[in-house]
Amino acid sequence: RGVEKAEFSVARVGLDGMRIENIHLGPDVKAASLEVFYTLAGLSGGTVEGVEVSGLDIDVSEPTSGFLATFGKIATTGGGGATAAMPPIRVIGARIHGAVEAGWFSARLDGNVKPDLSATFAVAAGQAGARIAGHDLRAREINAAVTLDPGAAGAVARIGGGSIADTAAGPWFVPLAVAGTVAWRAAALEFDIVASATNGHGRLKLSGAHDLPQNRGTAAVELEPLNFEADGLQPSGLVPAAAVAGVVSGTLGGG
């Protein structure tokens, strides 16, 4: 298959399945164990009953190298030779993480993948960070339920909790609790996010869509309530326009 430096230990081979452990597929992918469930009759017909992966660890920092690049080529060309039909896959305690110049993240996944490549996952992003214009933005304990469409043609993430903070000395915004939905389909992102100040002083509602290939999109932003003091606007109660990339336009009204 063209996978270099693949290492694993065979723990069990039987008439009903096999288990391998301590799997290393290059520097970017490893797993504690992989268990395959089958019957002899099924194997002769090219089918596997199921697969269970525990302790999967994937580093996506450099997706064009290592096992991820090799896997992409196999998936595109079919890899050659006879292969079994896609079985149901159960993923237990997977960790996906990465670091690039713009930021870093680490998330845990547990879920199930069906033969048609539709899937459901419970995702807990322990921490993530990004550096923008000298500000360090940190996301913590972001929990989401992720659903993949058949064929992995799209995905929806329903964010149930977590927080975002600007850790710079002069932060753009106060710490925010976040919830909402992010959907990806047909190379477009659609989002509907509510971020509430943890000190109770305001709430940001952000919704819209973004065309990824064109790098263009639209967004609607609502801030409520707008807090004023006698000498003007209270900056700490708002997320300023500087925190929103791109061109911002809108209408400000009051009563």
C-alpha cells in the first residue's frame, strides 16, 4: 500500500476476528488497538462484520506528508487489488490535533461510521488557539455533536457548550460562552452562533455563509444589549469590529 514505517503487534487471530495493538503508521497516525470482527463465510465473500478502533491519534499538522498523504492517494485510486466492503466502524477515544502558523487545536472524538460513510461523533475540543493581529484567542472545552452525510459529502456540528477568550493584555472582547450550529456542504460553510459574555454584560449573534473556494461570504451580526455609559460606549461589553475579518457594514439604531 506504500505505507512506510508501519509497525504493529498481532495480539489475536481467530475464526471470529483479529486484534492488533500498538499501531504506528508513520509519524502522524497511531492507535492503541484495532479489532476486526468477521466470519469465515463473510471473508470469502469480501465482507467484514465490523471494526473497532481504540486510542486513535491523528496529527493533521502536515496533511500532505506521512500516512495522511498516502491514505489520500489510496482513497483516490482505490489502492489496487481486492478489498473488502466498507464495514461499520466504531471509534473510541480518538484524538485529532494539529498546529500550523495560524493556530492549533486538540479534540477527542467518540462515534460510529456506517458503510455509506455517514457518521455521528461526540466531539470535545479540549483546547484550541489562534493568533490574529497580535491577539491570542483561546477556545476551551468546546463540546459538539457532529453528523456526517452519506459519502462524507457534508457535515453539521451542533455546539453545545464551551468558551472563547482573548488572552492579550488589551483584549478585544470579554470571555464568551458559545453555542450554535456550523454546517459544511457543497464547499460552503453555514453558521449560526450565539456568544454570550460570561459576565452577563452582552450577547453576540453571528449567522451567515461562506463560500470556501471563492473565499467570499455574508454574515449578519447582532449585539444585545448595547451598553452605554455617560461618557460613551463601554468597549468591554462588545466584540469590536476589529475581531471580525473582512469588510463589515451595517446599521446602528436605537430608541
